[in-house]
Amino acid sequence: MGKVLITGGAGYIGSHVVKRLLERGIETIVLDNLQTGHREAVVGGTCVQGDIGDERILQEIFAGHEIDSVIHMAADCLVGDSTKAPLKYFNNNVNKSLRLLGEMVERRVNKMVFSSSAAVYGNPSRVPIEEDSPALPINPYGETKLIFEKILESCKIAHGLQYISLRYFNAAGADPDGLIGEDHHPETHLIPTVLKALLRKGRRVPIFGTDYDTPDGTCIRDYIHIVDIADAHILALEALHAGEGCDIFNLGNGNGFSVQQIIQATSQVTGRTIPVMESQRRPGDPPVLIASSEKIRKRLGWIPQYGKLEEIIDTAWRWHRTHPHGFRSSVLKKGVGG
Ligand code: UFG
């Protein structure tokens, strides 16, 4: 396999993908505007700071490196935020991504693994969700991911693009060796928010909605370990190189946990009581998202290594305890020590 360009490779999911690729001896180049990503999260390979919408940087990267495939992860990815700032989402996730695709077509780089999302399904009528369930997003973020999947399909027909779209469910956990983990500012995701509430006095975890039509009234999600997500990208790249054709796969564990269950499980893993407060529903949140992961297991041979919720929370907890200020923690530590 030749060099892989990873857009958004300094982000939470991207940095774990890069680490895994490097461990497999695959050469990487990251393009990340570092608005939400961290240079320190990129543990090796080349890292270029820049935007996927910047044609000059794209031209330089493709001209200067023998890139034979792209993992396209750069995106805005918060459901709630997308309901407040839809234009930002359509611009960054669709408009700017078109420039990346344009450059790929021009350079005849014809393999892409795309970071899609469970958000394309909207409010599914059946769970676990299979890939052929109707894609009817209920928030702008999901719309942008679905639109881009359609664009990829058109490019397949017109330009011979080979793509695999991975529809992620809820990414969580951290690399078990503790080098990298989740570091968002502000943090909005459930598991890190719960862990941060344990590390910062006076914080409470808001439970967004307790009146959903679910057994305990809180939303249910399918949490998947970040390393298992990373491994799926390697399998997807290998499938593209083997000429196995374009496809769309769910990436989840197939188990659903409610917000309340996550809080209970975190309490058990950490041995501490989680301070919570009931809050209003968050706009754009579907009540239940659980993946059927049968297709990726069968077709790509994907087997999750960290399928247990406790392992997911435990690796995240280790990262947060050792990096209470995220990637800035090591800088702050050095500063304190002189
Ligand atoms: N939640 C809370 N309190 C919080 C944070 C979250 O109650 O402080 C709830 C949310 O309302 C939701 C659940 O916990 O019901 C999970 O929320 P996250 O913000 O952790 O994740 P989302 O399900 O909103 O979204 C994530 C990714 C999306 C992806 C989606 C797919 O951010 O990119 O999973 O399921 F599309």
C-alpha cells in the first residue's frame, strides 16, 4: 500500500487511525487545519497544517507526495451544533470536500475511505439499523454526510472513484497505551463529559432529555471503541486495494446503552458517583441508534477487539486521568516542573 492522505488526521478519530496505520508500516500524511485537532495527537508521519478547502495546499500535497489513497475525515461533526450553524456544516463538510475530490480526480487518485455517520439514518423505524435502512437525516450534520455519500457514488460512475463509506456510530475510548485520546474544546460528547465531571469539582453532567420513548427515558446509542474504528479503516483500505468495489458499512458494536446506563457503568468503572442534572432535550437527537454490524463483519472480516462497554470507558478514563487538560497536560506538567 502506498502513502495515505488522512484529512482531519489530528482529530480524535483521525489520530487513532494514523497511529494504527503507522503501526502497520503504512506511510501517512495528515492534512488538518488544527481548529479542533492537535498536532501532538499525530504520533508520526507527515503533518501539514491546512484546510481541505485550500486548493493551493491540496495541489502541493498531491504534487509532493505519492499518495494512492485518501481517508477523508476532516469535518464538523456535532449534531447539536449543526442545528444551530447549518451553513458552516454544508460549507465545511460538502463544499470544501468537493475541492479535495476535484484534486483527487485530477491526479487520478481513485481510492477513498470516507467518514460517514449514523446520523444519516435520522430516526430509524427499525433497530438494529442495517445499511439499506432508509437514510432520512433529522439534522444538518447527517444531511451533509448523506449528500457527500451521493457525490461519491456519482464520482464512481463518472471518474472510476473507488470508495468505502463508514457510517460511524458513537466513537469512544482511547488508545490502550495511553499516548492519545479524546480532547475536544468544548467537550460535548457523553463519555468524556461524564469523566470530566469527575475530574473538575462543581461540574454536573446534563442528561439531555429523560422523556424519550426508551426504557429509562434517556437516549440510546451504540458506543464503539476508537481502536476498533481505526482497524476498520485499515480493512477498508485493504479492500479497496484488492479491488473489492465500493460499499457502505455501519461501524458500531450492535449494543445500545442509554445515557443513564453510561452514567452507571462509568460509576462502576471509576468507583465514583457521577454528579448529574436533568436537562432539556438537545435538538437533533434521535432517541435510539444501534447498528447492525453484520455487513462489515462478513464482508471485511472486522472483529471488534474492545467490544465491552467497561473497556471503552476504562481506556477513556485512563486517558482523562493522565491528561486532565488533554494534550496540553504534558506542556503544563513540564511548565510546573521548570
Ligand atoms: N448527552 C447527554 N449529556 C451530555 C452529552 C450527551 O445527555 O452532556 C446525550 C446526548 O443527548 C445523546 C447521547 O448522550 O443522546 C450521546 O451524545 P454524544 O454527544 O456523545 O453523541 P451523539 O450521539 O450526539 O453523536 C455522535 C457523534 C456524531 C455521530 C453520532 C452517531 O458526535 O458525529 O454519534 O450516533 F453522528
